[in-house]
Amino acid sequence: MVLAMSNILLGSRALTQTELSGTLDYLSSGLSPAMQTAMHQQLTLSRGSYVPLSRSKPLLHVLREVASCITQNQRMVFTYRSSRPGETHARVHHAQPVALFFETYYFYVAMLSEEHAGYWLYRLDRIQAIQEKLPGEKLDYDERYSLQEHRNYAYLLDSGSLTRIRFRYYNYVQTALDHFPGSRVIRDYPDGSCVIEAYVKIDGAVLWLLSQGAGLRVLSPVSLVDRMRAMLQATLEQYE
């Protein structure tokens, strides 16, 4: 179990070198001296090749603070550095965190945001400072952010309408099925390709569909076919 958790942590690239070393040491601290030695040997190559994110920053303290706010139903006043074009400085936000999770290199916090008038995903590493904690609301279960829905329908971006898509896939089918939970094969072809159906938040799904190049062809809806064609054409024009 320690070996599995350690390798997952190393693959995440989320922590600074200092926080990584401390966390790995903590994970193995309950093992016998002999097992600790064996664990150190087994992780030598992985630890030596660890590459943190390009702008990694200490996260464990703010991770604890945000988790505490969720448990105690508190709102936060904090400064946040957005990735939106044109926003070059951190801005003050007012929001109540309700769900904390990790996904593709980053920790995210789903918050009920005053600035966005509803739920919004914030990246934990973009929170510059928590300025104040205030009493929040105890939300009913049906009003809380659905992390299950996010896991099932969102890929990279939790935005865009929930859409049923179909595409013909020419690469290894399990790759597509793993990226879109709940997707299914609805038709197989003699050449090994298949038609896959999935329900997705469309903006994030487009990023993955484009990443497959000629390995897939979108079949429906027509609006997505047109969107893919326009984006691919614009990409091609950059090389002319």
C-alpha cells in the first residue's frame, strides 16, 4: 500500500521537493526498519527522476486550511490568481468551499462563489492567501456540488453543456472508455475500430477529441462535427 501511494504521489508532480520528501517519509514511518530500507531502495529511481510542476508552490498548509473550512461550513475571503487572459494580478474572492479533490496534476476546490454567482472550480495552487474565514451555510445534500457528476462528465474543463456524443475510434478502445466514465461501445467494425457513445461536458471533451488526431472521427451531434472541423482547419492554417 505504501509503495502504491508513493508512486501515485510521485506521478502527480503536485508537491514541491520538500513537501514530497516529507510526505513520502511520513507514509513509510509506520513500517519496520527493514521495510523502510526496502521501500527506500524501490523508490530511489522514481524519487531521483521526480519533476515538480514548473511553478510548484507549497500546498499542504492551504490544503489543510481549505479542508477545515469545508468541515466547519466556513466561507473564505482570499486572493486568487486566475489564468484568464488579461488578469495579471490576484483578485479578492468570497466563496464557501464544499469539495476538495485532485485531478491531473492539480488540487481543485469547488466553491459556492459570490463573484461567479454559483459553484466554481478554483485551483488550489492559485490561491495566494486566505485573508479571512467567516461563518458559512450548512448546505442541504441536494444543493451541494456533485463531484460524482464532475467525475462522470468532465475532462480537464468542467464547462460546456452536457451533451451526448458519438465518435468512431481507431485506436485502443480502452483508452477512450477510461477517459469518459460511463461511455460505451455501440458498434464494432471489421477493421478493429468502433463507435463509442458518451455523455460529456463538451468543452473539456473537445480537448481530448482533438488530442487523438486522425485516431477518431466525430459522428454526432452535428454542432460538434462543425466545431471540430473549424478548429482543425484553424490549426492547419497555422502551418501554411
